[in-house]
Amino acid sequence: MADYDVAIIGGGLNGTSTARDAAGRGLRVILLEQGDLGSGASQASPRLVHGDLAGLERREFFRVRQALRERDVLLRIAPHLVRPARFAIPVHAGERPLWQLRSLLLLYERLASRSGLSRSATLDVTHHPVGNALKRPFGTAFEYSDCVVDDSRLVVLNAVDAAARGAEIQTGARVTRAERGEAWRLVAIDRGYRRVITARALVNATGAWTASVADTVLRVPAPRLVTVQISQVVVRRLFDCDNVYAFQNPDGQLIFASPYERDFTLIGSVGHPFKGDPAIVAMDVREVAYLCDAANRYFREQITPADVLRTVSGANSVVAAGRWRKGGGAVSLDSGRGKAPLLTIFGGDVTTSRRRAERAVSKFKRFYPMGPRWTATAPLPGGEFAWQRFETEVDIARDRWRFLGEHEARRLVAAYGLNVGDVLGDAREKADLGPAFGADLTGAEVRYLMRKEWARFPDDVLWRRSKLGLTMPQADRDALAAFMAKAD
């Protein structure tokens, strides 16, 4: 008998979402990730949960409607990670005319379900906070509702929930060889030790490594894929309002400028086909300039590549047919008499990740019994509250742990939701949480991340479990590294 029903290679959003879905249906699951959870393309998304307004111009009505439904599902099951935001599109004389933007937004809202999000509106930005950061003579903008998400924490909490339902999550575990018979026999180097694993079915969820893993590890025909790179830049905060700006660019793309970690602005995305090692993805100086120029067409405060504090890039695989699209994802199943099933899942955006995993796991129904679909209604860990109560939960946290400032409480609730008590425990003052690393991070939180969320190294904490690396001084980073080495 095989050790597991399903083995999953890859700990990005596709892999962890699949592990969660499968474990919740009663399957024995193991997930193997060679690095850290969400360390590939999953940490380089534009952090948007939306229906893709530009998709309407491509007449992708069904895909937009499905994405809008998934937006509402994620808002419902992860109200701490997924937050409603008002998006503002300034009307530019050289781009889409006013009537076209209004028509697109009306259709966008017709395709969406009644989620409780505010409806679109026309703004006179000469008398509205949205216009304070814009150049003159912008006078009109359209405002509509979509959501933003903490993409890295979405990956981690999918894994946390999968583990709570019986899945085994192994980071630092690289699969080096696979043999296929009536079951899969995998050989992995798990944190320096050789390990043999057997599974009745295998899922290749390795993102940009999908084709190379198929060819060199699984030794099956590699799917016809292309690898694409998606990138954003982080600069100092360019505006005071909480809106997300959607800027029209001369090439027809929408470029988003979002509030990012309170003191910064995230500008993106730019994408192109990628060749090379997916572990080493970097933005070209021309792409940085492209995003700076896109922002400079609208913002009064001008930026140059020298103002970029950090670039965020990742590579992913999409179907090699026609022009690749950002939202495109696919699931394929390979099976035959005497051959254990192989399922390949790749591509796609954050918004449709839950649905994509649900489709993937459902393909195994023909091989063994499993429970019904369930992830559309079950909250992720800490998300057992209505999204409208987020501010209330922040107030409750501040009332219970009176040493928390508003920013600290908001960050913790946004990361852990109702499980913030698992991090803070019965602390009565900040000193009870152990050593401090920078203004926000404490030893208690680091221990929690190491014990419950598979954090192993400082970058796992500073760039994926949080984004505190943007503000933490080097001395505190060194102290964090020493603390984690001792606590390991």
C-alpha cells in the first residue's frame, strides 16, 4: 500500500491550495517544496483579487464572471487577508474615452454577484482626495470596487489549513527522481537526508519548473508551455488616500499603483516571456523605467528608477498557444492502464487559485472515493468572521492587548485574523513577547512562525510571512538571524 494518496511537488499557491482541498476531502496528502512556501511566482503577484476589467475588452465575459465570483469567495473565506478597496481610473484624454470606461464598469458590475461591495461612481477629482496626487488637468475619474490580498500569507495559510486536516507539509525537500508504476515512488532530499515516498497519484505544481520537472525528474513528455515573468516595483508612498489607482497606458495595459505596507507604493505589473533559471528572476532596467513612466503620466510627484526601493519579480508557466495571458491557468491529467495518475497544474492568477485547485482534485474522483467540494465555504485559519468586521476585530485586539498600537494591531489581525491570540498569548506588555527586531517583530511571533508556519530563515519571515524587510535595519536583521539559528 502506498504511503499517501496524493503527493504534490511545489509549495506555491497552486500546490498549497491543492493540498488543502485534497486533505479536506479525506485524502492522505504530502506536499514537497524544495525551498520555502510561496518563494517563486506566488510572492510576485500584483496582490489583486479582481475580475480583470481589461478582460471585458477581450470579450472574455465568462472568465471575468468566474473571477468575480471567486473574488467574493476569497473575501468571504479570508477576510483578514483579502480586503475591499476602491479602485480609481483617471480619465486620460489620449486613452479610452469616458463613455467606454463607463460602459465597461457597468458591465463589470452586472457580471458580479451582490457581494456588498460599493458600486462604481464618477468622481470630480478636482474636489476629491483621489485627485490630490494627480497632475492637472485631470478632472474626472471612475471609482469601482475590487480587492487586494496578502498573496504570500494566502499561500502559507492554505498550507496551515492543509496540515490541520492531516496533510504533511515538507519544506526544504527536493524531489530528485520519480519512478512510475501502479504507484509513484519518489526519492527526495529532505533537509539533507534521503527519503523515499510512495503515492497513488502525483501532482506537478512546480510553476516555472513544470516542464523541466516533467522532463528530468518525472521522465514524462513535458507539456508545451512558455515561461513568463511578472514584475512590480516598490517606491516610497506617492499618495495619501487608500485607493488603488488604475492607470491607462498607451499600449492598452492597465498599470496599478497600490498602497503597500503603509509607507510604500506598489506599481505594476509588467510581463514578458522569460528564458533562464526561474530561481534567478530580475527586472530589466527598461521594465523599471516603463513602470516609472506609467506612474509619471499621472502622478504629480515624479519618480525615476533611482527611487525604486525594491523590485518584485517571479516566473510562471502558461500554455504555449497564442499570446499568453496573465490570468491563464490549466489543469491536465495523464493516466492509463497500469500507470499511476499524474496531474499537472500551472499558471493562473491569485483570484482563481481556489477554483483551479478544486477542479484539479476533482479529477481524482475516478480513481478513489473522496468527500464533496468544500473550500468555497470553509474559512482559512483565522478567517472566521465577516469581512465587514475587520475594524471591529482590530479594536478587540487592542482592547485585549493594550500595549498594541493601532498599526501593530492592524498588521497582526491582517496576518493572523482571529488566531492572533496564538501569537500573543497572555502577554500583558510588549516585553512579555521576547526580544524585538525592529519596531514590529517580536520573538514570540518569530517562534510562532517557525513552529506553525515552516519559517526557517530570516527571509522567510521578512519577505513572505511579512514584508517587514522593507523597514528593518541591518542590525535587527542580524539579531533575527542569530535568534532563529538558536531557536531552530
